[in-house]
Amino acid sequence: MLASFYQNFEQLFDYSEIFPQFCLLLRGWYEAAKQGDKIGNIWKKLRLVVVHSTESYPSLDTNHSPFNVGLAIELPEFNEQQVLNLAKQQGGQVTY
């Protein structure tokens, strides 16, 4: 299995000349994995993880978007205790 992670994906939104093509590339990889042929079986070994922290993103053709396929997992915001625990684990501290 090969995993590919894209964290802070929303930073690509500012690059209108490459954002749609990059999304189409990701969507193409997803669609290739759905094929039942030899090539599709190879693409099934790829796992894409796209992380973005915004609910609004540039408009894309629904057939080109990587946002409307796969499994969407919405994470709740951290509460104060979770922030403090995370800071402690990372050797940091929280200031107010």
C-alpha cells in the first residue's frame, strides 16, 4: 500500500492556475482505483488523505472534485482540556 497525505490542502486555493488541475489529478487517481482491470488493481493500493480546515472551497466541476468522493470525516473542535493535553505532550504551553 502507498499512502499520500495532503495536509493544509486549503493553501492551494490561492493558486487558481493549478488548483483545478491538481484536484482533477487526485480525482483521476480515485477513479482509476475503481476500475476492475489490472491498472485499477494497482491504483487500489494507493490511499489518499486530504486534510482541509475550511468548509468553503473554490467551485469545481463535481466530476473533477476530490471533495465529493471517498469517506469524509468531520472532526470536532478541541475543547480546552484537549488543547492543554496536546500542548503538554508536545512540550509546549498554552498562553491566554
